[in-house]
Amino acid sequence: MKKVTYSTCEMCTGRCSVMIETENNVVKHVWGNPHVHGGQWLCARGAAAKAMLYDTERPQHPMIRDGERGSGRWRKATWDEAITYITDRLKGIQDTYGAKSIVLSDRGGPMTEFERAFIAAIGSPNYFNHHATCSNSVHNAHMLFAGHARNTVDYDYPNTKYMLLFGRNIYQSLKSWEGKLVADMQANGGKMVCIDVRWNYTAAKSDEFYIIRPGTDYALALALINYIIRENLYDVEFVNRWTVGFEELKKFVLPYTLEFAEKETGIPARIMRKIANEASDAKPHVIFHPGWMTAWFQTDYYLRRAIYTLNALMGSYEAEGGIYMNKKPDECGLKIKSLLAQVPKPKEERFDGVGTKFPHLSDQWGVAQMLPHVINSGDPYPVKAYIVMRHDPLASLPDPEFQKQALNKLDLLVAVDVNYSETAWFSDVILPESTFMERTDHVYVRSGSGLKPHYTLIKKAIDPIYDTKGRGEIFKLLGEKMGVGQYFFYETTEDLVNWQLEGTGYNIDSFDATGVLEPSKEQIWYDRKEKLKFNTPSKKIEIISSKLTEFGMPSFIPYETPEKPEEGSFRLITSKTAVHTQGRTTMNNPLLHEIMHENELWINTKEAKKLGIKTGDWVEVSVEDVKEKIKAKVVDYIHPEAVFMYHGFADTVPVRTRSFKSSTASDVRLQKGLLKAPIGGNCPLTECIVKVRPLS
Ligand SMILES: Nc1nc2c(c(=O)[nH]1)N[C@H]1C(S)=C(S)[C@@H](COP(=O)(O)OP(=O)(O)OC[C@H]3O[C@@H](n4cnc5c(=O)[nH]c(N)nc54)[C@H](O)[C@@H]3O)O[C@H]1N2
Ligand SMILES: Nc1nc2c(c(=O)[nH]1)N[C@H]1C(S)=C(S)[C@@H](COP(=O)(O)OP(=O)(O)OC[C@H]3O[C@@H](n4cnc5c(=O)[nH]c(N)nc54)[C@H](O)[C@@H]3O)O[C@H]1N2
Ligand code: SF4
Ligand SMILES: [Mo]
């Protein structure tokens, strides 16, 4: 019988709403959900979900290591054996060292209640997630600037009149729903300006594209602020009503003229003047998009504060076409229960320095790159077990060899994954999770729909085809054996969903109509004059942050010119391709692998000529003793100081035969020594200077 199930795509963490078409327990196709975002599009990866489901090269049953770590020798286990193996060891660690010596990381986001409930229930404060290599510094900066997480605000793209992207590759590093809204903005006449160190799909689709010298965006932002203030191009009423620290800002930015920024960035002063004037003419329907990936520079925290300041100067907060605050369905009277909220939050000191060494960083996301260092040093205390859930640190954090040496000292390493990730392959136990088509998770609020907030979920379309389980069941089994079964009180996750919805008049079947529960048919906007919700101590945007002052930290720092690589050396830039997700999720997907299975090193035409390199030539890219071999792609539109490669094309797991065979250069191996935590909490991935030489 044919059936349609509404659910959420998990081929990346964009959380697009999908419609899964099935017949007799077989997935026929995955489509976008026509009822959300004016009709959801799927990207190539979403459309390749079925190929992942029926791929035999994913773990099909629990596995326990039967040789050295990483040796690839495994024995097949039953769920009971695997769960008992894990919990016996966890209990031993809990008794000897305390629960805090058990840490857990995941991919973050709103669909993480099971694992977070588990780690808190056993008494460990040590939940963290992948954001140290993603948007940690953006998040942390915005928390003390406006009292909002990076993702408790979003962008009203369709009504935007002017958007400047600071390195946000919005049409290629996709969230499909977001790409569609940006396309709507362009169709509605909104102007898009892209600032990047290299050409990409977004540059191709922008009205204007400027190449910037890597690492100099802060000079651009400070000069724009200075010019906008001097020329009275800002929203005086908004700034007076909703910000503190404007006078200090005005003084601080004085030295940063457009001419100064031109020397630093390579972008002509007349262009910056044009940007400032056009943005001001369009205000408040303006977005200075902070993006993420300049997060990988050491001083990014302060760049973020500067970019958000530009938005405050434009009065963009809670303005049509600007940055809005995500609303929650409970603000429209539809409140549901949360599993995580039932569990007391452990109060002990965290392993990663949040709250102690890093008083200004938020414990919501933690600082992942500290883990290998803490395992090695035992400071502030020993870490003995690591549960890694839908996260692949060996593929996504720098220096996998250094990480492996540290992880090898653990008493227990457990991976919960749908794939043989690099970390799963190095672990002691693999717990194979069912794919999003085969499981039901808890209800969550989709961010990015915050003007008309809605609840949705991952809902099972077919029974698991292998001996896998969903996260709700996995953490229930672990919780019960650890003696905290009271927090995992549901029989099935479908029951849990019904418990969450108790008293609302809805139940799990209510998602069958459109896939979402949307309590308000109208968009919700806060009153910009009186009711903006900035969760800072002053309840305003803190250009001078009272918290930073309290921690003895400045609210601005002077701009410093980034290091210029010497002749034959370049700054290594990495990012995403439209057809793959991050490091390993889709590299071995039979369909996506066919479309793209190889990486190349983009190098500027003039620099390539100096080194005698042509497109297609093999080159060596190196950092100290790490030497990677890759084919060159000579391009005009990349800054001469930079070389670029797509992330994630170096598979070391032999059972993923397709991507293993076609494996090319590894960016994370080249990012040697970069497991550091600068001020914003992000790994400084872009502080990577590589040597390039031709091989023939
Ligand atoms: N050099 C370099 N490093 C980078 C980046 C880069 O561009 N260059 N990008 C960075 C960014 S922005 C990020 S967000 C991180 C991401 O880093 P990660 O979070 O580690 O990467 P993902 O590929 O999203 O997913 C991690 C794991 O989740 C698994 N997975 C997928 N679906 C499911 C599921 O349904 N259940 C379970 N249990 N597991 C699942 C995948 O198989 C994969 O092993 O990488 C960062 N690292
Ligand atoms: N297809 C696909 N889509 C994805 C993902 C995926 O893996 N695949 N991952 C998702 C995730 S987790 C994330 S975080 C987002 C990331 O989305 P984005 O934030 O757009 O991240 P990236 O594509 O890594 O980097 C954006 C751009 O920053 C540029 N850049 C590097 N250095 C500088 C600099 O100094 N200045 C400026 N101005 N630009 C610079 C890079 O050239 C790159 O084009 O994408 C999401 N969407
Ligand atoms: S962007 Fe693509 S892979 Fe990511 S959730 Fe949306 S459809 Fe799925
Ligand atoms: Mo990310």
C-alpha cells in the first residue's frame, strides 16, 4: 500500500521538511514537503537519502572491537551484549572517577534531547557538540552582544532589500529551505553582495562579488562602522533606544578609515562607500550576514561583534527584511513537554573550561577541541569515557593523528552513527542508528520558521531494514542499565511524542496532515519601539558588554594585519561542496559519490604560473611532516594568498569501498596543531599555512 510520511531530512543538519513516499515498507522516494516554506526544495543530498538507506556499506548490527583500536577487527554483537559491555564500563568509571569523567558529544541542534538527557541523568555536566568547528564564536559573540544564541535569531530574507554576505556561501553550503528564501529575496528585487576570498556558487548568483584578502573582514567591518557613523547613515532612533556603548564605539573606530581598510582588504574605498550608502538607503530591511566561516580565524569573536553592530546600526533587529527573533509555538499558546527538562542539570565543573578558564563561553555548546588535551593532561580531572553521537571528530576536527593518540588512552569510546565514520572505526563499540527514514524522534521546534513557529519531528516511514535502533531506544536502553530508567519512561518514541503533546489536543497522528503543528497563521513580530527581547543584563544590545567588562575582557580589540604567507606558501581555505555533507556523511553514498568523488587544490593563476603548475598537475601540499598529494585547479578568482580545497575527501575506512578507493588529500591532517581554543571558542582552522610544490 502506498503511504506518505512527513518527516525531517537528516542528510545534513539543515532540517528541511520532507515527505517520504513508501509502498509496502519500501521507500520509493523522498520529496520536499509542499506545506512548509511555501514548498520545500530538496538538495541533491536529500534526494540521495534512499541510496543511503539501501546501501550495504553502513553498520547493520552492533559491533564490539576485537583487536587494536582502528585495526578494523570487530565481532558482531547483540544489542543486549553491546549495551551491557558499555554500561559495565561506564559504571566502573563512575565509581572510580565520578560521572564527570564520562563525556558525550553530538551534532547539536534541537533534536538532541535523548543523548543530553542521558548524560545529565548519569550526573555528568559534560555535554558538548561539534560547534567548536562551526559557529561557536558567532554564537558566543551574539550571546553577550544581544543575549541571543546564533540560532535564536533568523533572517526575513524574502523582504530584504540589501544583504551583504561576509563569506556565507548560502547557495552552496546549503540549507535548502534557506536557499529558497534567498532566491525569493532576489526575485523580489533584493540586492545581494558577496564578500569572499574566492569565487563560489553564491558569488555567481550575487549582484556584486568582491574578493577580500583572507582574514581582513574585521578591517572592512570597522571601516564601514566608522563611515556609517561619520556620515550619519545609521538608524538614530534604534541606536538610542536599544543599544549601550555607542559613544565608545564611535571613538574606537576613528582610526579605521575606508582608505585604511582598502590597504588591508584589497576592496576599493569607493566600493565600501557604495556598500555603506546602499545599505543605509535600504535600512532597516538590511542584513549584514555574519555567516560562519570566518569563525576559523583567531580573533573572529570581535569580527562577529562588529558585524552584529552593523546590523544594530541599520536598525535591522526585528525589522521586516532584517534579523528577527525566533518565536516559539508556546508564545501562541501551544506548549509541549520536553524530556530533557525532566532531568536535573549537573552542577559540577566542566572538563572543557567553560565557566572557569572560559567564563565568557556558553555551556550550551562547549569547546570540543579541548577533549584530547584534557585526556592527555588529566586537568581539571581525568576523562575516561567518550560517547560520540552523530559527530565525527576524527573527520571534522584538525589533526586526527594527535586526536587518535589521545582517544587511545580512554577506557571506553562508543560511537552512535548511521555510517562507519572515522571515529566509529576507531571506537570500541559501534551502536548503529536507524536512518531518519526508519525511526521516530521527539518533537522539536524548527528554527528558521520563527515568524510562524511550528513543531515538527522525525517520523518513521518504514521499519529498520537492518538490526539498528533509533536514538530514543538506544539511550533508553543505556539509561535503564545505568539505573536512570525513570527519565526514559516511554515504551516507544511514538508514546513519548504523545506524552509531549498531552493536553494540547494533538497527538502523533496530527502530523499526518502537513508534517507540522503551526499554532499561528499570522507572522509574529515584537513591537520594535517597546518590546524587543534582548536577554543581556541591560536588556539592550551591548556594544560595550557588561559581562565582558566583568570578566576583564575588552568589547573591541584593535585590528591586526594577518600574517602574509611567504613565497610558495598559502593560507589553506576549506569549505563544503553542494553535493556532500561535511567530512564523511555522504562521501560514500552511491549516488553522490558518482557525482563527485575527488578533491582539487584551487590556486590563483598568477601564483600557479610562478610555481609552474597547470590545471590537472599533481602537487604536494604540506605542513611540517604532513604531505598530501592532490591535483591542481588553476583559477583566476581566488585571492593569491589563499589556496582552497573542499573538505572531507580523505577516507581511511576500508569498508566504505567507494570513497576509500577514491580518497584524495585530507584537509584536517594539514590543519596540524590547530586543536586550539581562541577567544570565541572556535578552532582556528584557517590559521593553516601550507607549502605547495609541483610533483612533476
Ligand atoms: N577542514 C574542515 N573542517 C571542518 C569543516 C570544513 O569545512 N573544513 N566544516 C566544519 C563544520 S561547519 C561542521 S558543522 C563540522 C561537522 O562535523 P560533524 O558534525 O562531525 O559532521 P557531519 O558530517 O555532519 O556528521 C557527523 C556524523 O554524523 C553521522 N550521521 C549522519 N546522520 C546520522 C543519523 O541520522 N544518526 C546518527 N547517529 N549519525 C548520523 C555521519 O555519518 C557522520 O559520521 O565539521 C567541521 N570541520
Ligand atoms: N552542501 C552542503 N551544505 C551544507 C553543509 C555541507 O556539508 N554540505 N554543511 C552545513 C553546515 S554544518 C554549515 S556550518 C554551513 C556552512 O556554510 P558557510 O558559512 O557558507 O560555510 P563555508 O562554505 O564553509 O564557508 C563560506 C565561505 O567562507 C569563505 N571564506 C574563507 N575565509 C574567508 C575570509 O577570510 N573572509 C571571507 N569573507 N570569506 C572567507 C570560503 O571561501 C567559503 O566560500 O553549510 C551547511 N550546508
Ligand atoms: S539541505 Fe539538503 S541534505 Fe540538508 S536537510 Fe535540506 S535537503 Fe536534506
Ligand atoms: Mo557547520
